[in-house]
Amino acid sequence: MNKSILILKREYLTRVKKKSFIIMTLLVPVFMAALTVLPTYLAMMDDKEERTIAVYDPTALILNKLESNEFTKFHYIPEQEFQELRKAFKSEKYYALLHIPTNILTTNRAEMISDKQITFDIKNLVTNRIENIIEGEKRKQVIDETGVPDLEKKLSATKTDISVETIKMGDKGEAVKSSTEIAMAIGYAAGFLIYMFVFIYGTMVMRGVMEEKSSRIVEVIISSVKPFQLLFGKIVGIGLVGLTQIAIWIILGTAITTGLAAFVGGGSAETAAQAQNIMSTQGIDQMASAAPAKENMTLEIIHLIGNLNIPLIVSSLFFYFICGFILYASFMGAIGSAVDSDEDAQQLMMPVMMPLIFSIIILFAVAKNPEGPLAFWASIIPLTSPVIMMVRIPFGVPAWQIILSMVILLGTILGSIWMAGKIYRTGILMYGKKVNLKEIVKWLFYKN
Amino acid sequence: MPVTFAEEKTPIAKFTTLFIMEIFQANNIVKEYAGHMALSSVSITVKEASIFGLLGPNGAGKTTLIRIINQITAPDSGELFFEGRPLKAEDIYQIGYLPEERGLYKKMKVGEQALYLAQLKGMSKKDALKSLKYWFEKFEIQAWWGKKVEELSKGMAQKVQFITTVIHQPKLLIFDEPFSGFDPINTNLMKNEILELKKQGTTIIFSTHNMASVEEICDHIALINQSKKVLDGQIDQVREKFKTNTFEVTYRGEISGLHQHQLGNHFNILEHDESSQLKEMKIKLLNVQSNNELIKILMNQIEIVSFKELIPSMNDVFIHVVEQNNLEIKQ
């Protein structure tokens, strides 16, 4: 056991100290964070150019109602100046000229003139504001005409927003708000993470065994420790390398994302406040608009995630993570011991990796129908269960199914470790012989 | 049939053998691989502080026997003793093994690797560092400590490997072709190290195809052919046993007078060279007669300059025994 720890330490440290490992481990979270945050950030980067827009409003409908904001100012001009600008827009002072026609209430049209292409944001801003003012004006006229008291309030009250909530009934009949989308997203992410981890680190175990075999150091080492101790130390050591990498990814990823989000979010809160400010002064509240809604959605998502059985998901993620890895790593270690060349390794790897690849292929089908027979069987059969059960768990799986799946997986691991130990012992000292599966099966029954 | 020599024990010799312990003993070891017999009832006894040559053609079963001693594989049947008691799993810490096909982790640094291998052999980190320092200084290779193994030449890596084999001061060392890959200077260095280790009381099992080095350093040999032990004994006794009673005589004078009738049926002249002043011939003694009798006959005819009995080299013994044995197996 003592020797296994020594081996484990070497396997772990030599890999963790590698430049490629350090670079991968540090760069991936930065890259991922950049990928998620950057688009939002870029979208948030408003242009900070100050612009003044000349407004000519013979209707006096919007006169002095167009609020300037930090960067976009409105300046009301008399008719004479308008005529000049209209003829040939050439101005150092103004970015554009906004003309409110006298018949705006019937035509719903206004025009904005500039010598430049007017930006999308400015067009939106102006359109929104005029729309609000005109709508308010029309509404006021209607209200005045009908003379019903408090009509304004009553009309506002008719605004409705329907959302269908999915509710999952718990065992004790308590209603738990759930979200199919979130369950799916978490299921995919967990399943895919396990797949990646098992594939990358399982292959690493195989390479490690092959390295020892081809460099011939294995004979020296197994004259000091039992072959099984060597294989065991290697599998656990490499598994810990994987867990280290993922832990660093999670910590760094969260830190970077929150850091960037705080940076970007600070800006967005400001704009949201501004927008609200503007709207309250306008006396228009039905527009209670985009930014606060987004905030609500985030809260809602956090709330919904909170409703998921997080401890179960996390603990089963770890369980399937570790067990799935050990299962495939022991196969891969056995293969590594049996072959002399990369080509032979590829050939033997294919049948072993098939179930893992198969589980990725059926991932979407399972997420769509997590209670179907395909999902059920694939989450019980140990070769596919690490990936598939993790896809199902966020949707809620009966306890007996999880327990059955875990027990079968554990039993299979014991079998696979035993088998790998047998094959490994014979394989590492076998040189210059092209082996096939039949030959390997024979090794299982060798005495020593 | 294995040829074993019962040592004639004088009372004094008997007395000393009490103190020369048998450090390792294998009795009737049988190992079969999927229909292929690797060892059939092989027994060897290795005395403490001696060098034991394990000889045999390729594929005879030497490596299998070595792996059994190292507990890398287990025999199908047979008994193994270490220091007079049955071999235990912990005994591997008392054994150092340098396999024929050797290698180190290419990407690992020399010092780290040597330390790791020493720790695997049960040494504490502190002891291992101390001991490594001693050996690295002895071989003047301190500068390699921080280098990766892939940066070393083959001979350099072999030296590192030698150190990692002996670092834990094992009681029993097993060297499989220890001199392959070394230049003559380093071969000599290694040979001296091995002899030095023997002087310090380490027992060495030495497997090689280089018969000259066997003659030079081995005390005792066992020859394995086609999974069976065919020869076993002290090296001088083995050579003595296979002597062909051939003599090389350098002389002055004429042997023309020395006719067959004089030599009778007892002697046979094999070669005769009269080209130079000092003439040479090889004479074979046919039936058991003493050397002195031959000399007596020769003295009457010629002036003897030198008279030397030809003892076969280990190379001759090896070839003779293996070919003879292969012939017997065929029939």
C-alpha cells in the first residue's frame, strides 16, 4: 500500500508539473469565461460619443418631453433654423435633425435627417421615446373623451403576461417548481463532462502503461512492487490529475466569470436605473422594460437551480465521474500492457470505447425522454451508465434505479480491476507478440 | 542428467562450510507457459558472498528463473529459500535486479528517478539521498542529477541504472548481461564494482553469454539448456571435469624417433608444428595415465621446453555440453 502511494505520487506529480498540463489548466477557464462573457461585454459597450439632435416640433406634442441622457442631447430649434438645415444638412453642432410632422398622430411617421448614417442605437432611442410620448398622448385623448374615472389605471391593469410553469410533484405531494430546460442543460453538461474526462484520462492511463512497457522500466519496477500496485497507483494518480484539473477549472472559471460579470454588470445596472428613471418621469410604467426583466430571469434561474436536488446531483456526479473513470481506465491499462505499438493500441481501443461513444450518441434522445426504456437501460448497464445516469438525474430518477445502477457499476468495477490486473501482469512482460482479444482472454486464466 | 560435483570435504573444509551460508536455494522449480515448458525441475544453490554464473543459450529459461527469484512470476511448483527460510514477499527489498532489457523513464530527471526507484526498494528518502550522493560522487556523475534521462547516452543511462540496482545494499544482486552497452573502460569499471560488492559480502547471480567474463569473475556456475539444468558446479572443477587430457608441448630435438609403438595406445599426437626452432605439438592422453608417465617417455627423445595441460575454456565447455545435450534430447 505504501508503495502504491509512492507510485501514485510520481504519476500525479510528473503530470501536474508538465508545462502542457499547466497551460491547459489555466487557459481553458480563461477561454471559456471569455467565450461566455465577451459577447455580453461587447454588446454592453455603448458608444460613448456625445451627440446633439436638433428637434423641430411644430405640433408641440413632444416639446420638452424628450429627455436627454448622458450622451444624447435633444435641442429644440425654431422653424427658421429647421428650414435651413432641411435644405442642406451641414452642421458641426448637430448630429441629426428630428422632424415631427404636424400630422404625426394620424400618420405615425417622423423623420430624422443627417449627413451620416444614423446609428441603430440612436434610431431605437428616438423611436422608443417618440412612441411612448405619442401613445401617452393618444391614450390621454381617449380617456378624456370617455370620461370614465381612473380609466388610466384600469387599462394598465389589463396588461397580462402569461408564463406556463412546470411543476414537479415531490414524493410527499409538495409542489416543486422545475424547469425542463435547466434540467436538460445540467444533464448534458454533466454527461458530457464525464465522457470527456473518461476519454482523455483513460487514454492517458493507456499511454502511461505503454511508456513503461516500451522503455522497459516496468521489469525493474515490478521487481520492487506487485504489478497490481503499479497499475493501481497509476490509475488513481492519473484520476487525481483529472480531478485537479477539473477543480481548478471550476474555481478559476467561477472566479473569472463572476469577476467579469461584476465588471460588466456594474455598467448594466446603471443603464437599467437610467432607463427606469426616464420612464417614471414620462409617467409610463407599462414599458417596465428589458433590463429589470433580465434580472428577474437570472433570479428565476437561480431559484429553479436551487429547487433541483443539488447534493444528489453533485454527489452522483462525483460517483459516476470516479467510477466511470476507473472502469474505463482499467480496460485501457490492460490494453496498454498488451500492445507494443500505437496501431495495435488503436485497434484494441475501438471495441472498448464503443459503449462510451454510444452513450454520447444517445445523449440527446435520453435528455428528450429521460423516462423511456432507452434511458432506463442505458443508465443501468454499467458501460453506459456513468454518462447516461448523469443526464437523467437532474430530471429526477427513482431512488431504486439510482441505487441499482450504482451497485451494478461498483460490481463491474471490481470485476474490471481484477481482469485488468490479470491481463496487465501477463501483458507487460510480453514483447514482440501481436495480440488479439482472444489471446488476451486466455491471459485471464493464467495462474501467474 | 545434471552433472553435480560432490565436493570432497576435508575436515577443515567441512568446518568452513558451516559458516558459508546458502543465501538462496531453489528446489525443483517447474514453470510452464501455455504448453511451453520454461523450467522443468531446476534446482540451484547460491552461496553467500559468491558470484554465481547462470548460463545457457537463448530461450533456455534463465530469464524465467531470474523472474521467479525476483517474485515477478511464481513457479508452478518447487520451493524457494532465502537465507535458509522460505522466500517471503518482503525479501524483494534484499534483492537488486538489473534486467537484460533495461530502461528508465525518459522524461524524468536522473536524480528524481534514482530517488524514486530507491524508495520503491524500501529506502527512506533521507537514506536514499545520502546513498545516491555517495554513488554519484564515486562515478563522478553529479552533474547529471538534474538532467533528463533522454539527454544521456546509452552508457550513461546504464551507469545510472547500475546505481539504482545496488543503491539499497541488497544481500543478493542479480545482473542479467550487466556489461552490454558499456565500452571496455566502463566494462572494467563495472567488473571492479561487482568484485568489490562481492568482497563486501554481497552475493551475485550473474547471467551472461560472455564466457570470458564468467571465467574471470564467477565462483560457481549452473548451465540451463532447454528448460533443464545440465551442469552445475564450481567453475574450476567444471573445467577440470571437461578437460580432454590434451597437452601442449614445446621442445627441441627430433620426435621422428618417437614412434607410435613407443607411445603405444596411450597417446596420440594431434598436431605437430616443426616450422620454427622451438617445435610444438599437441598430445592427447588416451587412457588414464599420469602426466609424469608421458613426460618420462618424451624426456628420452626430446628436450622439453614447456609442458602444459590444456584445460578447456568455459566457452568450450558451454558449446560442448549444450551440443551434447541437444543431441541427447533429439535421440
